[in-house]
Amino acid sequence: MSPQDARLARNTALTVVALVLLRLVAAAFTPLTFDEAYYWTWSKHLAGGYYDHPPMVAIVIRLGTMIGGDTELGVRLVSILLALPMSWALYRAAEILFGSQRVAATATILLNVTLMAAVGTMIVTPDSPLLVTSSFLLFCLAKVLESGRGVWWLAVGAAAGAALLSKYTALFFGSAILIWLVGVPGLRRWLLSPWLYLGGLVALALFMPVILWNADHHWVSFLKQFGRARIDDFRPTFITELIPTQIGFATPLVWILGTMGLGALFRRDAGALASRVLIGAMFWVIVLYFVWHSLHARVEANWFAPVYPAFAIAAAVAAHLVRWDARWQRLADFSLRWAAPSGIVLFALLTLQADTGMLTGYRRDATVRSVGVGWRELASEIEAVRQRVGASCILAPDYGTTSWLVFYLPKGTCVLQPTQRIRWANMPEPDPALLAGHLLYVDELRSERQLYLDQTFAHIERVAELPRKRGPLTIETYGLDLVDGARRDVLDRSPPPELE
């Protein structure tokens, strides 16, 4: 490595470390989202699978809380630190595929300044480890191409298996790899090699705990997630949301470069055939599926996480390897120059807004419902009411409220979601004695009372109404009902809709 390349690699590493430190600071001051609190409850009872997703997110959180404790930073710690090996894997993949340190450095920084990576590693969801494992899968495939050694297929299998343990979306990588092998004549020999299939067995072995868990739970997780692929109602209006949300998650300037790069790779303006096809397959297989999915249902922006490593490399190719005419070159140069600063500013502003609401004058915005601002104070008030009325357990109607309560109430407090019990299949059953006396039901104020309450309890008494606030803004108000005289089992064990 030349001194110039070594300096470039060192500066890239320092930039990534600085971005990771920024996320760690933001993570320490940002309350958990309801999904993070839910996945944190998983981490207390590790299993081969869960109703919603495979177990990797729970493992990541468990490792973080072993170091940082049951705090916001502890929950997010390992997810954020995983950006370091993710960045290394992407750097090496880009360097191998396009033979350029500049492309590698730029791709690494561009990925890290996207909101998909910055927010997506700070807010811990299954997409966090999926983003990391996707980068390693791309690196391992690049090593297959570079070395020509079959043993690298075992590493591909390990990366693919880890991706499958993160989220079922990783199943699409199998199709992408097959397209790559078929589309590049020089790689078709691997279709007859035992190494390819041994790699598949490695992936299957890693994924086996999820299969076994589903087999023990009536395949409910597979039915829930794969059932989304069915089109029952044709509603193409959801397509119009895809591009704006991805421009936001990629940040506008990275999105411009990435789109230019994908177009250039399709036109064969840069890179060897094998590299172009690999980036295209890893990107388009998943993107085209979600475009199809949007014909009947909303596609969440974070679902595109596994395509972002390939997208970042395409953006770097546009910045350094393509000869553009004067107008497009000015656009590429401008986007490259300001992509990182604008991405960092957007991340800082988004964090500031989520935590304080200052940017909208303390009015409502998209973050107020999902980020648990005000929950620590609200939980203290709920605990005071619980002690005053002598309730032995707190009930909540949904998994988000339940999880926030478990996280922010004193450790060991009995908190249960009495419905949708499949979500808590891995947790131990509560002591029946805790459900025999007075209970406190916590729910948002509604125009009509929950049907569950009237069907289950003979006595229902409103004992408090408490707001959750962000500064002067009341996000929502919760009604606290003291209930007793159960007419039936407090826990509704009806099967989930997937099993009906």
C-alpha cells in the first residue's frame, strides 16, 4: 500500500470512528423507541426465534446491556459499535470489486452518513444487524471473485446465515447470488462446485434454530412475515411513498450519487462485468420485490437496509470512476463534496427534534409517537398510582406500551400484555397470584373503553389520567383503570390471526 493509500485508509477509519462516537452520544440521550423496548424484552429471554423476527437483534441488545446495563446506551451500544466492522467489510468489498482505494473510502463514508446507517445502527431493530451482515456478505462474495478459492463460499454461507438470523429479508440474497453466478460466464463453474452447496449448508445450519423454533410454534413467525407477500387488495398509491422516503433515508446527495452510479453500472460505464452484476443483483432483487409489495401495502423505509452497502458502492463509483459530461460532472462533484456534511447535519437535527421538538416549535411531528420521550417521568407517576391503589400487576393493551412500561418502571414490576400472548411466548408465565387481586390497566384515552376490559372484569374504576409530554407538548394522555373481579382468565390465549 502506498503512503497516499495508507493515509486515505487512516483518514477514513478516523472519520468512521468520529461518526460512531457521535451516535454513542446521541444514543445516551435519546429515549428508546417502542420497538427497541420490545426487542429489549426479548433479550432477557433469548430463544431461537420470536413472533416477529429471528433472534439476532435480541442477541445484539443482550451483549450491549451486559456491558452498559439496562440503559438506553446499553441497549444500543453493540449495534452502534458494529458499524466499525461493517465499515471495514464495505471498504474491502469496494476495493476488491473496483480496484480503487478512493472508491472504497468514499463508499464507506457515504454509507455511514446516510440516515439508514446513522439512525439505523443507533435505533436497534432487526435492520441494524442486517445492514452489518449484508456488508460482510458483499465482502465475502468479492473474495470469491478475487481469490477464486472455493473455501470462501463457507464464509459466504456464514454471512448469509447471520443475515438470516437478523431478518427474513436476507432470503432474497440467495436469488441475487444465483443471478450473479448465471449472469457472469466466468462464474458459472461454481454452480457445479461442492463449495457453493457447502456454503449453503453453513447458512442453513446457522438458520436452523429459527426453523426449529417455528416448528415448535406452529410456524407462526414464517406465516406472519411471508403472509405479507400476498396481494389481497390492489393499492398502488403506496408506490408514491417509496422514492421520497428513500431520498430521506439515503440523504438527498447520497441518493443522487447512488442513482447516478446504478445507471452508470447498468450502462457499463465503469467496472468489470462481475462487479457490475454483483452490485446490481444485490440491489435490484430486493428493491424490485418491495416495489411489488407496495402494490398492496405500505413499505417501511428501513426495510431497504440490506441494499444500502451496494448502493453506497454505486454512489462511490459515480463519484470517481465515471466520465460525465460537464453538467453531470458538476452535480457529481457537488454531491460528493457536501454529502457527508449534510448527512451529519441531518442526523444531528433529527436527533435534536426527536428529543426536544425544538425545530417544530414543540408541536407534533413524526417522531413523537415512536420515540419514548416523557416515558421515564410518566412511568414514575404510574408507579406512584400503582402503589397507592395496591395493584399487584400492570396490564397494557399493546406490545409497545407494555415494553416501555417494563423498561421504565422499577425492575421486577409485574407488567403484562394480556392479549396477543404469542408475542411473549418465550417469556415465563406470570405467577397466578399476581393476577388474582387488584390490577392496573394502562391505556391511551379512547372514546370507547376496550372491549377486553368489559368482557374480563366485573369492576372497573378510573383512578388517574396522566399525560406523556415532550416539553410543553402533550403527546398522549393515558387513563389508569383499577380493575378486579375477573370473570375469566385475565390472559387472553386466543391464537394469533395467522393460526386461525
